[in-house]
Amino acid sequence: MRILISGGRVIDPASGVDEIADVLIEDGIVQSAKCKVQSDSTSHFSLLTSHCIDASGKLVVPGLIDMHVHLREPGHEYKETIQSGCAAAAAGGFTAVCAMPNTHPVNDNRQITEYILNKAKDAGLSRVYPVGAISKGLSGERLSEYGELKDAGVLAISDDGKPVINSRLMRRAMEYAKAFDLLIISHCEDLELATGGVMNEGALATQMGLAGIPNAVESIMVMRDIALCELTGARLHIAHVSTAESVRAIREAKKRGCPVTAETAPHYFMLTEDAVTGYNTHAKMNPPLRSEKDREAIREGLADGTIDAIVTDHAPHSLLEKDTEFDAAANGIIGLETSLGLSLKLVEQGVLSLNTLIEKMSINPARILGVPMGLTVGNPADITIIDPDMAWTVNSEKFRSLSRNTPFNGWELKGQAVYTIVGGKICTT
Amino acid sequence: MQFNKKDILDIASLSCEEIAFILDTADKMKEISQRPVKKVPILRGKTVVLFFYEASTRTRSSFDIAAKRLSADSISLAASSSSISKGESLIDTAKNLQAMNADVIVIRHSASGAPHLLASQLKSGIINAGDGTHAHPTQALLDMMTVREKKGRLKGLRIAIIGDIAHSRVARSNIVGFNKMGAEVVLAGPPTMIPSGVESLGAKVFYDIDRAVEGADVVMMLRIQKERQKNFLFSTEREYAKVFGLNKQRLKRAKSDVIVMHPGPVNWGLEISPEFMESPGSVILDQVENGVAVRMALLYLVAGCTRNADTD
């Protein structure tokens, strides 16, 4: 089977391509990524292809990868399933997602990893890269079997949702992970310092009578993990960066040559704590939405390369967990179907070039995870075709996700994925 | 003045005119409580539910008495003896109360914003009887009523609020309320008990209680919860009483006609010296008396508003 994507603006920062070109896919593999534009519709290419996509006016980019997603299966299928999560991912333009291990049971063993991979295969949509647990049961007490996890298909390990409190365990996890070349994804939070906190600490929290979470809750652990990374030489990736202090610490560590990478999410560069006003539980997340100063710092970190990746931290929750007192509400929002539209605003607002945005949503995540990167000939044909001019309104009722917990409902966005192609298979219509 | 608020959620959502109107109404209500027959029929046939998720003596009995003096039918629900203890959610329980045609739901809850959640989803009038560390509007109104009664005005007065500001909904509502009414609010307490950015509510902050008391017309002491020691908010009760407690010596820095207030329950000997139990400047029991009047006024105004809404 051959697919020809013709006449689109092909952007592949991995190979420095940014031009109007055709992309040819054969048997799920990129055959040619820079072939000449075929102006004549009866050309030999068109005759030989079984499917032709006219991408004129569209962006043809390497498939977007979301390194931070909670698919909730097994255990919380009423919030999301691997099937619905992958459908949401494909709708949002993501050809691959990393599934965090805080499921029930926890993904700390071969059986769960294989279960997730089988379910993803059945869904037949976006790829799923399972993330294994750093500690058995996310308990922070002993290491999971990294060798087994790696063998079953895990690319990275994390206790996401919880920090690894014990510095000795984190050190050993980093060292042990080196034997299997596993990436460590760290959820940075000093739980004692955060005790009781439900939103950013500051004047608004004081006015609303909500307990605050100071920035230091995150940056203390970012600095600790950087120190451990320098001690061990492991590959460290800092999850969901939300504060100016964390950005600064990561920037300085990178300057010293520390092998640390970092991600942030659209809500941290689009929103501030003001979204919590009115006790809006759709703006409750961990780390919390921060101040304008932090939002600016996150944007600077994205622009200067301190922050490598844009992720969603897609965290589905049902109405049961959100239609409650603010203190009792679950943390997190969904993001797969809004991430691209929100991130394109960074281009519109002059924070990132289109090329840099594609780096942060595809190339860098691929490099950090160690999976095929860009539209290089011979790579699996994971391609996202984006209509950059399509204006649309976020309507959570229409989401493929089973959950509706988004603070962006009703937002006017511009730019949407029109085709998500995974291994040569078109996963969106 | 037309008062058309369905809910009383916090002081911030009331205008100066509305506050003054509530206080004027409360002044009239107070007279009812001083009659030999303390009952009028103005809320006859109205149902008031007192929905208390947190322990309370003063506020709950005050609301209960207020409702009964206006001839409303009041029922009391405590979290421990209701289906909440079976795990029913707040919003479910409240919707059930509404289905029984409660006209007004008075709610106290440990989570800030809980009354706002109810107000956004229910047709019944909601009165906040204290939510988390956010607001305690009826307490602030009774405090303003008491100060206005003793001083004849609120504008231009210096109000010192001292103690655990961080965990006090009384402090937050009073800062906002007294500010709105033109008074100057100063705060004092150990830095561990001063919440971040509290100046944004309109208050000056001191760590030295003497500087806050200096020239004050009103000194309001807040209750110190002894279990806060576990959260490292203060060292010992002895040191707290010595450094941050109010005593007569310290009060000499205030105006000579200063009044001393406390929302109760009082820890005599901790935040305030027992010297004030019988002191003429202490208005702590006047606050309690005015509490009934303010709650009568609010029940009357809110039930009146929901009644209009029904007939519209």
C-alpha cells in the first residue's frame, strides 16, 4: 500500500527540511520525504498510489509524541480506556503517547506492560509507549524489575503522580536504570512542604482561603534530582515544569553539561492561577497553575531550549471527582485534544517558530525516548498533517476522551490535526 | 433599598450599601429579641436547614434561635448523624434538601468554596456559616454591627486583628468588611500565621503586636488552635501568650476607649488574658447577642428574596 501526501509544507526539523514537497509512504515506511512536487495529477506517482492526500496549504510534520499521558487502564476505565485515550490522541494529532504507570494495578511488572501494549495494539490507533514504575507499587520503598520492564517494552520509568521522596532510592534507581538505558521521568514535589496545599501559594489563595503550594515545593526536588543526575550520570527528564525557579535550575544544569531534559504542558504556558477563581475544579492540578511571572519563565524556557518538550499530562477524571468541594476535587485535566491548538498559539504569539514547536512536540520527545525521529527515509510512517488555519471552538462534549475535565472548554483556537498517520495507517478521518 | 441577593457567600460580594442595609435591618431585629415574647411571624411557613459539616455551638444555635424568632421551621443536620457519614457527596445531600423545598440552607463546611458550589447548583438561598479558611460573613457582619453600635461609626476607625490570620475565615471576612466600610485594618501575629499576600485584601501587617495595638479603636483577638503546634506554627503556649497574647498592660497603647473583641471560643490565658473576662472594654458577649440579630436579618432578607423568585 502506498500513500502519497502531496503539496504540503513538509517540516522536519530532524533533517532540516522546511519546504513544499511530497511525502511518499510505502508499506508503512517513509519512502521519500522530499520528492519533487508533482504538479501534474496524472504523474506516475499518483497512478501508483492507492491513496493520495492533497496536503496543499497544510503542514506535514513528523508524528506528534506526547510523553506524558494517563490512560487510566487498567483500573479506572470509567475515566479513560486505552481505546478512548488513543482515539483522543489520534484526534489531537499524536501518533504516540507515553502511558504513565499509576494505573490499578500499577505498571511495575511485565504483565501490566504487556496488557497495555496488547490493548493498544487492539485499538490500532496511536502508539503507546508504556512507562514503568520506578518503585514497586509506586510505594517509594523498593525498585521495580527494570530488566523485565525493559524487556516487555518499557522505554522510561517514573513514579509520576508521586515524587520519589527517598533520595537514596532515587540515586539507586538512576544508577540501576543505566544498566538498561532507561530514562527516568521525575515528578518533582516536596510532599512535606506541600502539605494540605491545593493551589499556588499567594494572594489569590489567601483571598480564597485555600491552602497554598509554594514554588519551592517543585524546585527543591528539581535541584535534588539534578544533583543526583550529576552524581549518577543517568538520563533524567523533569516532568511538568511549572515554576520559574525550576526553569532556572534546569537551564544552569544544562549549561554545566548535565544530561537533564524537561517538559511542560500547555496549561502552564497558557494559564495562571487566576483560572482557579470561583473554585473552578477544572483548574486544579498538580503542580498547580502558577503566577504570571512563572508563566513568562516557562515561555522563556521553551524559547531558549531549557524546556525540551511540550506534553499534556492528560489526566482524565469523571464528574464525580470534579463536581465537588475544591479541596476534595481530583488533580488534573485532559489535554490530548487541545494541546496542538493551544501550542500553536506560541507560534502566533512569537514565542516559538513553527519548526521549534514541531521539535518540542515530536523530535525532542522521540530523541529523549530513543524512538525513530523525524521523516527520515526508512522510518515508520508516523506523520501528522495539520491545517494551520482551521479555526475551531473547543467543545468538550465532542471529545473522544471519556472525560470532560478541561479548563479550555469554549476557547477559540486556530490549527488542528486533519490526518494522523501511524505506521502508514490513517487514524483520523 | 431593594435587597435581591439569593445567597450570602462572602463579604466581598456585598456592596457597602448592602452591608449598611443588613446592619440597619439587624438593629431592628435586635429589638425583637429584647421583647418578653421574642417571636414575630414574618418567616412563617419557611423552612431553614442548618447544614453543619463542622462542629459549632455558637453559630448553629444562633442561626437556630434566629430562625425560630422569625417563626421559620428550622432543622439541624450534623455531618456525623446524617448520610454524609455514609459517604454521600455534598452536592447530592444538598440536592436532596432542596427537593424537600428548603427555602434557605445555612451551611458550614471545612472546605473553602463549599457554599459557592451549592449556590451555583441550587435554587434554595444559601447562607455561608463559615467555609474552610475562606469566609465567615455572618461573623464579620455581627462584628461590624457591634463596633458600629459601640463607636457610632465604622469609617476612620483603626481595627487591629491579632493572631492566626492564616487559618482564620473570621479575619478574612473582617478585613474585607471593615475595609469596605472605610476603617483601617492592621494585622499582627507570628509570621508563620500571616498568609502570603494578605496585604492584597487591604491590611497592614506587623509581626510586633504592640505596633498593631498602637492607637487602635478595636482590638480583635483570634482563637489559637492548640493543635497548630504540630504544624510548627508556634513554639509553646507559654511563649505565644507572652509575645502575641493580649493583656491590659499591652492594651494601654490603644485608644483609651478601645473595645476588645473575640469571635470565640476563647482560650483564656493563651491569646487573651483572663483579665478581660469581666472588663468593661470587652464586648465579647455583645458580639454573641448581635449575632442572633444579624442572622435574623439575613434569614429575613434571603428568604424574602427566594420567595420573590418563586412568584416571578
